[in-house]
Amino acid sequence: MPLVSMRQLLDEAAKGGYGVGAFNVNDMEQIQAIMEAAKQTNSPVIIQASRGARQFAQDKFLFHLILAANELYPEIPIAMHQDHGNSFETCKSAIELGYTSVMMDGSLKEDGKTPSTFEENVEVTRRVVEFAHPRGVTVEGEIGVLGGVEDGHGAGGSGLDHITDPDQAVEFAERTGVDALAIAIGTSHGAYKFTKKPDGSVLKMDVLIAIHKRLPHTHLVMHGSSSVPKDLQDIINQYGGKLKETWGVPVEEIQLGIRNGVRKVNVDTDNRLAITGAIRKVLWTQPEKFDPRDYMKPAREAMQKVVAQRMTEFGQAGHAGDYKPIPITEIAKGYADGSLATRPLVAAK
Ligand SMILES: [Zn+2]
């Protein structure tokens, strides 16, 4: 099966009332972990690469690893997504490489750090949509600014600095024609999201629900949505790590989001924690080991376990075979003839 349009994955998720995890990758073992978890749970998947990942692995290596996954797991629909594109050129290069989906994060300027104006965001995102849709490629935009920094991308600071305004979200969706919309509701990238278990004062699920009410058919995206489980933190610290105590986004809050229009859930930190914990454990308890496979195999297994658990919790498990993937050339026709709507349905306040 060819790589699938993310729009199709998310449209199907909306029909089925579930969310789809989008897992970040830099290397072969992470891709293998995701694919084994998808096979184990019979899940469609979104595999995503940040600019940092594309640099680390080199574009061709990473993309051909995804093609290998596609060939080896023909029963699993895979969308390949550029995470946090910082410019039109970054998104264009991903599309030309063969990615079936891109995020244009115009909430920040091209430096990936400075918050942009609303008009700048609309303009660059609209430009990416105009390039992507005739090629059948999905576009995710972002309105509001996430906290924290990951892979050198992010405004830093608290997730509460630039919460998405529901009226702006409506205007943004109308003017850009994005397929999916990332919103800022208090979450941050990285491991240090919250200093205590988050409540409504720091995790603004009410804002998410308000946006969903106004844009009932728009696929919402939760970024910075690792749960940062205590047991994964503990393994790292038990074997010589020095993580400070921290809280992520509880799975039940993500599930509340999924009941309110969230269709894509980005998870990276949890997998990083699982991998690092497994590697630390081997090196700490068996210091005589030096074959990388002795620690990469348990690392891969630890990530697979987290991914499979999230796939089950988000509800995508069991849905891999529900539908026939539409080639992106057909998706392109759908955008052109209007059968794939890009004007969002807007409900009154
Ligand atoms: Zn993100």
C-alpha cells in the first residue's frame, strides 16, 4: 500500500471517533518499534520527522526507512508527516521528497523561536496549502504558541503565554484551508511540561472544547502530549539518571480531547524516556556489555510497549483495516473538485 494521505487517516478517525498517535522518529529502531506496535494493535499510524530529525538521519536515509516500513507492513496505513515545518521551503522539500503530510508552524517566525503575527501565520500557511493540496498532501497549521523547546524549535517559556483564541482559530481555519489545526492549550514540548499534576488552571481543556464547538468538523491536534509517566522517569533515575520531577498530559485529558475533536496526538518524549531508561538499565546493571544490540533491542522493545499502549488508549487500535487507502493523486482531485472540503463548517457562538 502506498503512503497514505494524513487527511484520509484523520477523516476516518473522525468517523470512528478515535485519535491517531503521531510518533516522532530519528532512526531505524524507532520506526521498527512503531511498526511492530501498529501490527500488534492493528493500528493506522502517523510517523513524523522534525527538521532536527531530517538533519540527524539525513533525508534520504529517513525516507527510505519509512518506505521499508511501508513495504514490510502492507496492511498498515502509514502517513508520513513533517513535524513543525518552519518555512514554505521546509514544507516544499518534504513534499518533494514524498511526505504525504506537512505541518506549517507559522505560529513562529522562520527562526523557529519568535512568535509571528496572525497575518504572517495566515499568509505562510495559505501558501503551503496552495502548494500541497494540488499534490494531494495534507497540511496542519498552528494557531497560538506552544511552550517549551524541542529539537531547537519552540518559543520557550510557559505553555500559558499564548493560548489559542477560539475566534482567531475560526478565522485561521477559514482563511488558510488547513486540514488539521494544532492549538495551544497550555502544553509544552519536552519533558518538563507541568510542575504538578495539571488541572484546569494550566491545561485549558475548556479552550479546546470551545474551539471544537465553533469548528465541529476541523481535525484538532494536540502537541506536547506525552504523559511523562512516573514509572519511565523512575527507571532512568534508578539507573544513574538525573531527571527532575515533572508531569505531562494525563491520558484521560487526551481522551477528553479525543471526545472533542482531537484526531492527532503528538507523542515524542514518552518514547525518548522509554528508550533511555532501557539503555541505562543495561549499561548500569551489565557494565561488561558493549554490543549496541544488547541495549538497542531492549530500547526498541520499551518504545514499542509505550506506543502500543498509546494506540490502545487513543482508540486507533483495531482500525488499520477499516478502509482502502486512496492514492494521493485521487486526494488531489478531491481538493480540486471540492469533495474534500477545505472551508470549515463554522458553528455560531
Ligand atoms: Zn509539536
